[in-house]
Amino acid sequence: MEQITTLIPAYKPKYLGDLLLALRQQTVKPARIIVSDDSPDQAFIRALETSSLKDYTANMNVEVIVGPRTGAFENFCNLLKRYQGETELYHFLLDDDVIYPNFYERHLEAHARSRTECVVSGRWYAVESGQPVGTLDVPSVVARHPDRVVSVNPEFLFATSVATGSNWLGEFSNATFRADMATEFFKSELDGLPFAGLEDIGAFLVAAIRSPIAYINEQLGCFRMNPGQQTEQPMSKQFKCGHLAWVSLAIAARRGGWINKEQCQTTIARVCSIVLDLYGREADMAQFCVLLSEVVDRKPNAEERFLRTWGDYIGRPAGRSVPPFKWLTNKIGILA
């Protein structure tokens, strides 16, 4: 059976006990667990040295490294660099989410059967205690499918996500990837356009283009709602990027032929309405309020001006080069 490495971009130590217990109770254990401690005071490193948590990590291959403390994306990249592609698969497990005991067993089975780049499973929304209270609004054709594992091709995924401005697949915690998807994560772009702030759905779309995603029609974990999440901080830059990235994805999808012009315009108009409503008085969003309105009105060169401003805003312009990590070249052979 193939092996998987769990990558934990750690910042909030509050739920560390739950996280380790979830990993310890897996019916199929990960081969490696790498924690990148991005907390300001190395709280994870200290906590893992306590006797109470050492029992949780006994007989598990756990490594803790110091995070870069330069942002969430950089912490994810820090984990991938340490991972070095040493197992066939990897899994980003966020520090406040929970996976159920058969998570890895089901994911490994799906990877073995489909040879996909990405497997995604259903998950619950849960209150802070971990009690499930709801689930994602999955398209009915998927939710009612008789098979437990459903193949999701790129045409369907683009039509039900980018064309509607919604992510029904979820986040990284309920997805596993093949090692060669790491290079796509470092780029985090579609058709040369960056999607910072929507790295999860962006990665799913890129993976689907390479080969249809395997979707496990079963809730194998939960997304823990809590005050520390980005979703509870709508005025943060990361949250703002999460809205603007839909425009970048829509333009890239239209250019790639995955959605049509009208679908693209509908998504952009929806984002424009949200941005004007939420951020009409925010200084850092003033230029986007103007540019998005011009894109909706199809003003000349408005789209190009938006993309330039977007690249400047996130500090990751379109078409940037991929870091020449040797393991990606030597083990996977996909970088020049």
C-alpha cells in the first residue's frame, strides 16, 4: 500500500490534543507527521515536549520544525520543502480540524483505485467542541450518486465552482494529494494567473485538469468553526484575497475554455457586489472597487488593469517562476 505524510501548518495550539488523538486513532497511520510551528512563541514545540502529549505521539513518526512566520502560504511551503516527496501522497491537516479514524484508510483506497492526483472526502461543519452541525452544499448529482467514490471531471468542477463562485469540495484538511502536485502548490496559479487566498479550490481545479478528482461521498472529518479562523476576520487581507481570487480564477477559466464568457461575467459581477458592500470604505480595496466595476461594465483594458493590480496586491505576479527544488526535479522529473 502507498504511504502518506501528514503536514500540519501549526499556529493555534488550543486543539493540539484533539489533533494528535485523531492521528493516533487512524486505522492506517501516516508514515510521517511534520508540524511546522508558525506560532509567535513556538507554542507547539513546547507543548509536544510535555509528558501528557508525549503519550499521544508514542510510536508515531512526528517531526516539529520552526515555521517561517511570514504568512500561512509560506508555512505550507515550508512543510512541502521538508516533506521532500518521500511518500507517494501528502495531506495538509490544519491545526483546528478533525479527521475521523478511517480517513487515511478510505483515501488510500481511493488513490489506489483511481490513480488520481487528488482525493477529496465529505466533511461536517462542527462547533468548537467538535459536534457536527451541518455539511457543505454538495451538488445533488454528486450527493445522490449511488457510488461511494465519484469521479469529478474538470468540466463539472469548473461549472459548479468557478461559474457559481462557490467551493463545495471544502478545504485542504479533507483532501489528499500525490507528491507531484507539490509543484502546482508552489505556483498556485491557473493559466498563469495567481489565486492567492483560494489555494484550496485552486489546487482542486488544477488537480482535476491533470486527472479527474476522486470524491468520497462520506463525511470523514469536520471543519471546526472557531473565533480564530480567517472566516471570522472579514477585514483581514487574506479574507479579502479570498474574494478577489474568484475573479482571477474566473478569467483564467474562461481563457482556458472551462467556462464561457457569460459565466465569467456572472462570477465577476457577484464578486464586485460583495466587494462594494463589504469593502467600499476600505482604503486598500478602493482601487478594486473601481476596477471591478469597470470589468463588469466591460470597459477597455479593465481586465488587464485588474490583473496587474491584483498581482501587485498579493506580491505574487502572474507567471512567476517555480522554486527549483531538487527533489521535484529528481523524484518527479517535471521541472526543467
